[in-house]
Amino acid sequence: MRRNFYKTTGLLLLAGLLMPVGMLLASDTYGAPAVTSSTANWYNVEQASNLFNQMNTLALKARREVARLQAQGDELSWREHSTRLARAKNDINTIGDDLLQLNEMKTKLEPWQQSLLNKITPNLHAMVYQTDQALNTLSTHEDRIALIMTHYPRNIDLIYKNANQMSDTISTVTRYAHSEQKMAALDRMSGEEGGS
């Protein structure tokens, strides 16, 4: 009997020591949260979470491309401007494709996902417009010095700003939604333990 007591106590102590290590090693990436809306379904919520994660990554890539144009714009060749802007445009177009998919399933998403979609749509529209403007200006001004005297630097700044804002919004809203759902789960667990 005493042996069982020591064995149980030892296992509880071991579990108590290993739990914080597990929390430290847990990944900071977020999958789809639990479905809480009556109109949402798990498949669409999961797919939307994946698309938001991809959009976040692409917004960061587009931001990186134009950041170099901001920092070293007058030192880079016309070809380097063209290459970096084309890469950013490709990333932005892929974000647009993801946004279309999300809009098609919008009624089947969680309310926070629908809200997030509404918040980032203006950022995408601005990035598309500014990228097109920058490419048009770039195609008519092959001289770096003349390029600096146009609206091109402002277009690049706005692409950067909107890509950054989109990424920040996706990250913040996603983290908040997951934290809120974790708190609700903890509340349910503590309610169950209190009733036992």
C-alpha cells in the first residue's frame, strides 16, 4: 500500500516537473481554433487559418522586397528595381487569390475570421494599386535619378506600409482569437474541476 502511495506521488511529481518543460517547448504557430459559431464548420475554419498564415508570410515577403528598394533605391540598377517589384507583385497577386478563396467561404467562417478578412482587404487593394503605379512609373523611367523625382518612392513606401499593416493585423487578431479560446477552455476546465 505504501509502495503504491510512493509510486503515485513520484508520478505526480514527475508530471508536475515535465509540464512546464512541455509548455516551453510548445510551438508558437497557430492552427485552426475550435469552432464556436453555429454557421462555421471545422473544414472552412481550418482552411481559412492556413490561408491567413500564408497571406501573412507573403505580406512579409513583399515587404522585404520593397524594403531594399526603400533603403537603397538610388543605388540599385533599374533591373534590380524591376526584379524586386515583380517579386513583390507576384506575392501580392497570390495574396489576392487567397483573399478570393476566403471571400467565397466567408459565411462559413468564425466571426473573428470574417472580421479579419474585412480588416485586411483594404491593405491588399492599396498594395495592388501602388504596385501597379510603381511598375507603370518604372516602365517609363529607366533612369534611376529620374525615377526618384516621380511618385515611385511614395508608391514603394505605401506598399511597404500596407504589407506591414496586413501582417501585423493577421498576427495580432489570430493570436488574440487563440488566446481567447484558450481562456475559455481553461474556464471550462476549472468549472468542471470545481463541480467534481
